[in-house]
Amino acid sequence: MRSAGEGMPLLRAVACAAALLFTSALAVAGESDPQDFTQIKNGQYLAILSDCGSCHTVPGQRRFAGGRPIETPFGNIVAPNITPDRETGVGAWTDDEFDAAVRKGVRRDGALLYPAMPYNAYAKMTREEVVAIRAYLNTVEPVRHAVVANTLPFPFDIRTAMRVWDALYFTEGVYKPDPAKSAEWNRGAYLVSGPAHCGACHTPKTLLGGDKTAQYLQGSKIQGWFAPDITGDKARGIGNWSIAEIAAYLKAGHNQVSAATGPMGEAVSLSTSRMKDGDLNAIAVYLKSVPGRQDTARPLPADDPVMTAGAAIYRDACSACHMLDGRGISELFPSLAASSNVRSDDPATLTRVVLRGARSVATAAEPTSPGMPSYAWQLDDAQVAAVVTYIRNAWGSAAPAVSAQDVARERSQLASRPD
Amino acid sequence: MNEKGLLRSEFRRRDLLAGTAVLLLSGGLGRASTISGQLPWQPNAGDPPVRVKAGPWLFFSGDEGRAIEAISDRVIPPDPETPGGKDSGCAVFIDRQLAGPFGEQDGLYVRPPFQTGMKNQGDQSEGGPRHNYRSGLAALDKACKAKYAGKEFADLSDSDKDKLLGDLESGELKLDGADGKAFFAEVIKDLQMGFFADPIYGGNRDMVAWKMIGYPGTRYNYLDWVDRHNERFPLPPVSMTGRAEWTPKAR
Amino acid sequence: MARRLPKKDVVIIGLGWTGSIMANELTDEGLDVIAIERGPWRDAPTDFPTNYMQDELRYRIRHELFLRPDQLTFTFRNKIDQIALPIRNWGAFMPPNGVGGGGVHWNAETWRFLPSDFVVRTHLTERYGASFLPDDMTIQDWGVTYADMEPYYDQFEYLCGTSGTAGNLNGQIQDGGNPFEGPRSRPYPTPGQAQPFGPTLFAKAARELGYKPFPQPSGNLSKPYVNPLGLRLGQCTYCGFCEWFGCGNYSKASPQTTVLPILIRKSNFSLRDNSEVIKINTDASGTRATGVTFVDTSLQEWEQPADLVILSAYSMFNVQLLLHSKISQPYDPVAGTGVVGRNFTHQTISSVNGFFDNKKFNFNPFIASGSIGMCIDEFNGDNFDHGPHGFVGGAYMGQVQTGARPIETTLVPPGTPKWGAQWKKAVRDNYLSTVKPGTGVHGSFYSYRDVYLDLDPTYTDRFSRPLMRMTIDLHDNEIKQNRFMTDKFAEIIKAMGANVVDKQYRTAPYDITTYQTTHLNGGVVMGADPKTSVVNRYLQNWDVPNLFVLGASAFPQNAGYNPTGTVGALAFWAAGAIRSQYLKNPAPLVHA
């Protein structure tokens, strides 16, 4: 029932929870309790860690009301409404049903969820934590919004096929701490592999969309970007970043080396910028410990014609912000010399940013959010390839060259993207 | 103002860019919008200039174009080091400018009444650049034919051309149907503007004018040169469409 | 029929420097603020990017970032007995348009006025006697002192990250700075910019002549900076595309780089762009503003009610809007009554071009920034004895060459033909070895009885409202002042080693076709006396206490400096008064 008191979700949750006559006893037993403010507060923080809003909220619209299309290699899936609305949201679900969806990938009606919902990561959370999230979601304004979730083309629209996928790629089970490692490392490992589900974007996928576990966190193509290697690899990963720099990037979206944009910008804005400092440090400690690839590339020689052309373009068109030494300006213009994203094997992010421009994320800690202009109109494919190859191989860096054909393909793929 | 009530100036560049996939801010074609919450941004945003393409005159007739080219080679004569006005594209520049928003007096206040004022009150003529060039070139052609037994300006000897232009400049030669002195001053201004503008607009082909004077073009970072006093800056000029060195040489 | 919008606490007319500063201050007070801006939203990566901003034809010659005259212009005449004609294409000045206003395309020359400038009539009368001043000169004291302003100059400079060398720190004169400046409480936030060859040579010559040159205070930053709001600016890279152009790499202080990213994130702030305010509405008594009426691009009229109205458009438009809204009494120069439009001023500008031996001098003049230059202030304000010279006022002067874009900076020595082979050769031979100060001599422009603004009887704008009419000419005082300054400046250019020194005096009549800065001021002047001012010392309108009018329209006369430093300081000063006094008790802050 809607009343003038719409702005009082807690009271409304109380009114709706007539069935829940148990209070603190149930909280102990792992049930969501509308009167337990600690549980709700924990749940709110866990929802931030898990970044539910990134998928379940359409930007600018009602929170958690679903309707946002999630791009997958198989087509778009639309995230459902997880507000407490009884008909179109999850208001009528029991805690068990909610937990089964989040940690087992099973929907209330028994259908299997697609791993666009990262239940294989959320499986690492405890039931208690998921129930706390549920308690928090119960306090959010219910929104009547029916969402048709499955918009995948045949044969991917057959959910029972997910049984096979789960058999291949899904392991149930909460996170097990490694007794040989520190509490901080374990917290970081739990966060990264659990609620923050970093691997969902940063671990490369098989053809069926499962994780290539041998290349854990070594970077992956997603939504027209390349989510870079975030292991301790010094060339392609964040091995050269200090703990403080990693934590600063997650908190502010900016650090001395780089800036978050695109989907990572959103993850910073909605999730990591709101994490506690201790958690950010833990994530940093863990990530730096993850072994990456052990090979090193050799840089292209400076007198290669592509490098010469790229150097000319760089001086004329890029150095006004990224400076002649490639180091940019701390917290304002990324350091191309030190950026691991620049040196990724897959240059999709670098090429995309050069062609389309970019706006880096604004956070309370770093509100400037500088933007980069679009060069698509000014540079042809060979020129983009040259400057991008130069950037990847100058100043002591080394990464595979980019060809004009690579750029042409990227340009045409980007042309059809709405974002 | 057009029928939709929008300013002409809001449409000028959009018309030119019809067919290119450039998105614009402010909710589209310069319409009012409400902005709050975050800085607006779209990919491929911005309004880059449209490159002038070589080809037939868009504004001048064949005869007019020929005359302007001939004038341009006297105002900016060719020499062994640097091409003249014609080869550097200055006449093309003027043609394209007249064909576009500048020729339409886009953005200017062109409401009546048109009254003659003092020189320091600025140009009050109703005509505008297109009118000035049409009438000026026609009047010049007439005067030229009258003085040189039916010859067009482009067919005169260089010294005769210079004499005619000099008389226009001094006011000794008066044109019938145009203010010759003002017209020639306008032509000089426009030719020299085309000579020094970015090559994207049709003149200053291959940055010949910039090379002549030692102007490095659209460079944006001179930090490593601020303290190098009284030294020649050695790098070649670059324009909005780059320079030759931007394209990798074949192996 | 105007459609009525929900009421806001504050409506801000024009989102340039003063509007942005005031919006940020008042949103910090928790007020619900809406800004209405005639032009479009603008931002560096999309509107002045580093790959097509460097276009002299588009932005300098064709004025693309500016207000276009067909949207709004003025009419102009020199004298009251002449017919004013429309300014069909800009020449003498370039009014801004769009979010950021003039703060987008200014040179970022960031000065403070002298202490004597704020009490100029008292000061000059004391020193030289009342009869030393022309009868028709209407200069007056401001109603605030330099000491009042100092903390707010400081606040604006630290907002911007202004680069400079202090000349007077709490009364102690400092080497390398301007020894004539008023005392400042702390150094500039960033050091003075590194100077290229031309200004360095100028400074050497000036020193040899006994002057004390210093780097021009600059909003083009000498190093990366974080301002008090947490916004970051970069380091100026001397691209030479400063005035007329937006800055592509976040190194010029502007509302975009110093305020707007913070402001736009506040939930109690919103902006409507491409919407022109056409009237400030008042109630039946005429003593209370009720809000504004504005028109969007579909010509729909809207009414935005508000409790507090901040008029922060460009100076001229402040005057015009008061006239159209019939707020305060319009100035009548014949009867000598009224105040709106009175004490209208510009800036007295001139320069000297120096042509040097190209075998000995290479200035690389394209290595430049908007406020690059070494200046001297010996002849500004009342820094010297005017007694023998028969004029008042003064100028700073400097080799301030803001760029060398070739359409406008391919000079030839006087006497060279304007076209042909000799012209071409002279251009080639002189480009790199010519000194063409953009701001050579930058002088005061005092106010006069017959220099004013009112509404034109004939010409109208696109809404059929009368255009505003400028009646302005140069008076003997400024002509003499400029002759003196230009001659002094030429001496220094000569001492630099120039072969040919080409003086370009500013002469009468005032010419609407030649650029002489966009520092138009006055018309809504501030003061202690409502008979000679439109707003009080806090920029609050005498007649309508919930209306404040910010900007250079408040200047009772113009001093020999660029105005923006003082404009920014006054905005902070007014904001401070609103926050600490007005909001607690909305009423007149000064009782005349």
C-alpha cells in the first residue's frame, strides 16, 4: 500500500513484514529482520561491495528496479527488479529463495540464472551475508516494474542448458581462508573472488563464457573495452603500483598513474569509492600477490617507421596533456608511460579512448573528472595504429604493435555501439 | 531567423555536417536543456571542422574564379621559395567561405534600417560579402575591359594588373556599381586570410605560408622550448589535419 | 503565455565567473539554486579540444565561441547628437556567451586594482585639487576599500591558482614582484610563469631604464595545482591560443576548471542552458523581485520564481536587463538624473610594434600564453606625479604577446605595401623577429557625464525589445594619458634593440571596429550614495533588496588593469555578505 509516507522505507518494511513475527531470534538464525538495524546496515555495505546497483539500476532511474540490459557475448540479458515489490520484484520471495538465486544461480521458480548474474562469485559469501543484503533491499522503495529478463536469441534462451554450464564452471562453496596468509590478504582474496566479483570482467572467458581460470585476473574483453590485467604482473598488471596507489585508484577513481572510465568508472562510482579504507587496502594486498604472466615482450625499435610516425603524432597531438615524457600530470592526465592498460595485449581500451574520447570518473575524493577529446575525425586508421603502437613501446614499455586493420575493425565495431 | 524560431547560427555547422556521425551536446541541436548531477559527456562529441574538398567553384562563376585567381597571384605573387596566392589555394578559400555561412552573413545583425554612418560605426551596408564580390568583380571586369580594349583582368600583363590594382587601391580608378577601394581592401584581407589560415579551409595548401614564415602551426606543447631563447624552432609545421610525418613510411 | 516553474530559493542569471562563484557559495548554504544561461553548456574535451581549438579563422576571425550579433547586439554613437547605428559585426569588443562566459576565452590576466583606485576621487582631489579634474569627469569612490577587498582577491586568486610573484607581502616590498601593488597577505598560489625570449628581453631593457619589471599575474598556471574546492588544473603549455579560445588542457582558470565540476554534482543545483532571461519580475510595489522570465530555444516563455535574484550576466547585459525590467531609474545625461547606464567605461589600450634585425633576434612569438609578459607599473594609477602632465589615470605596460597566430600577427614595418612581392618578402623577413605586444599599454578609462548607456529608439532584437545604445567617445584626459604611456612604452621597445618602432596611439574618435579589450564596465555602479549608484557596497540593488548585481557593471570607473581579478573578488565579497548578513535578515544591508 502506498501512502504519504513513501519516504519511510523502514516503516513500510515493518508494515509489510506481518508474516515475520520473529525478531532477534530470527536474526541469530540468519533470517532477515526488519527491526535489526545492524543487519540492514551490514546489508547495505555488502550491497555496495557486491555492486548490485551496477546491473540492477538503470542510471538515473529508480534504484534496483531492474530493466538494465547486460551485454554478453550471446546477446543482451535484462537484469530483473530486486526491489521489494511483491508482484514485479522480490518482495514475495523467502530468504532461502533469495539466497538460492544469489549463491546458487537458481531462480524462485526453479529456472537457472545466467552467469551474467555472477552467482559463481557470490557463492563465496555466507548465507548470513546474503540475508543481510536481502534485509537491506527490503528497506528500499518498492517499484512496480515488470522486467522480461531473457532476451537472448535461440538457443541461448533455453535456461536448462545452464545445467551443463554450471557443471563445467560453477563450484559452490563459501570462501575458505588460507591459514598461511595474513588476515588482510584473506579479506582481500574474499572480496575480490566473492562480492566484488572482479574476475567477472577481468578474467578472460572461454567460448561458453566461463572463466579461463589459468589466466585469473589477466584481463578480458567486455562491452567493447578491455578490462586490463590486475595481477601483480609489472608490465601488464599493477605490479608496479604501491598498495596506496591501488587503494587510491579504487577510492578516488584516479591515482598518479591512471584514471577509471567506462564500466570501471561506474564500478568506482557505485562500489569501490564507497568501500572502507581497510577493505581497499586488503584488495590491493591481494591483487599484488596474484601471479600474472611471466613472459616479457620486447619493444619495437625506435626507428621502426611506425614508431617514427607515432612519435610525430604523439608530440603534435598528445603531449599537451600526456606530456613529452609520457608521464601526464598526476591525478589529472594518465601516465601513459606507467599505465598497464596501455600495455595490454589487447589494445581495445587504448584504441577506443583515442577514437572516441573519454570522460574519467568523478568521485568526492577526485571531482575534476577531466575528459579526453575524440580523435576519430582527425586520425586515419594507419595513424591511430602508429600512435597507439608508439605509446605502447616508448619510455621503456613493450607491447605488441597495433595494425591499421586492427584499428579499422575497432572503428566499425564502435560505430554500432550506443555507449 | 528560420521558421522554427531557431537562430541561423545554430544551424550553420549542423547543415555542413549533415551525413557525418557527430553528436552534439546540450540535448542535440543547441536546444535548451537542464543539466545537473554530472558533467555531460557523449562519445565522439564535439564539432570538428569540415575539410574543404578540391573541385569546381561553389560560389564563383568560371570567369569570376579566373579573375580572383589572377588577383591572388598579384596580391601574393609566386616566387622560387613559396607559391603564390593561386597555387596556395587562396581563391579556393574565398570561394568556399563565400559559399558557406560567412557568405550568408551568418550570425551578423542584418536587420533594417540600413543607414550610412561614420566610418568608425562599422560596416552598415546591406549587401554582405557575396554581394560585394559579385558586384566588385563585375565592376572590375567592366572597368578593365573599358581600359584595356576588351581584355579580361586575367589576360593582362603582370605590370598592367599591378597598375590596375594600384589605381583601385589609391582610389584613382573608380568602379561603376561598387566601391573599388573598399572592394580591393576586402579582397586583400580575404586572400591573405586564406593564405595564413589552416589548410583545412582550402588556402595555405601544404602549409606553404606557415613554412614561409616559420610558424609551427597547431602545436600545443612548447614546454621544452620556453627557455630556449633566440634559437630557431626546428620542427616542421603541423595543421589540424596533421603533417606528412604522421603517416608511417612504407618499409 | 509563460509557463510557471516550481519556486527556487535563488535564481542566477548567467553562469560565468560571478554566477558560478555565487552559485557555489549559496548552494553551500543549503539553498536550492537554479542558474539560467543564454548560451550553451561548454566543456574542454568537447568544445575546446586540443585537436581543433587551434583554429584562428574559426574562433578569432569568425567569433564562433562568442555571442553572435544576430542574437543580441548594441547600437553605437560617439556623441549625444549623433544617430546610433547597430554593431552588425563585433570589432571593439567581443561579448561572451555560454556557460563559463568570458572566463572561457579570456587571457587570464589576473590583476588587483591599486588601493588608490578604490578611493580615486578623494585621492586625486587631495593630491591635485578639485580643479585638476575635468568638469565632466564623473569618477567616484567605490564604497569599499582595497583593505576590504584584500581577503577576497586572495580567495579568487587561490580559486584560480593564479601564477605570479608577490611584490608587496604585508607591507614588505619583495624583489621581482610589482612594488606598487597593494599589500597582499600571502604569496600567489603558484610561481610566476617562465618567460620566453621577448618578455625576457623587455624586462632587461626595462631594468636598464630604471624600472622594476615583474611577470604578469597569470591564470595560465605555471605548474599543476589543486584548488580549495579539490579541483585540479594542469600546467600551461604555451600553445598561443588563449584569448578568443577555450583551453584544451585544463591549464587556464575558468569556471569550468575551478568551480563547475563541484557545482554540478550538488543535488541543490541545476542549470538551464540555451535559455535567455528577458525580464526580472517584480511585485506590484516594485521593491521586491519575484523571479525571472526566460525564453528557451523553442521560443517558449517560462517563469522561474525565486526569493533571491542574482544578476550575473556580462556587464552590458546587466545594464540592459535592468532597463528592460524597469528596475531603478534610467540615467538621463541631459537632466543629470537617474543611475542605470551611468558611468559607462571601456579601457584605454594601445601598443607599439617593434621590428628587429632577423639575423640577431628570433622571438619564437608563437610560444605564448594569454598572460605571458613582463610588465612595469611605474605609470599606473597615481603611482607617479601627474602634476606636470595635465591628465589623471595611468596604465601598466608590458611585452605581453599572447600569441602569434599568423592571420593577425604577420606585421610589416610602416610604409611597406599592403600587397605584392614586397609585402610577401616583408612578412617572411619579419614574422619571427617582430614584437607585437597584445597588451602593450593597458590604461584606465575614467567616467564622464556624456559616456553612458540607454535604450535605442530604432533598432530591436529578435524579441522586438530595443537594443541598448552606447554613447561613448575618448576624452582629452585619456588621449593625453595614452600618448604619454605609448611614448614611454616605445622607449623600452627601442631599448630592447628594435630597428623600427611603430607606435599605435589610441586616438579619438572611439572606433567600434578596432579591438580594444572586452573590458566594458559601469552602468550599474556600486557606491555609498543611491543618487550616484545603482547598488550599494555589497552589490545589492538600492531599490530591490532581494536583487544583487555582480560583475564589472559595478565599476564606477575603470582602472588601468584587466578587470577579472576585481570582478571575482567582488563576487566573493557579495557572496560573503549574503551568507553572513542577508540570509539571516533579508533586507537592505546599507541604509543610505
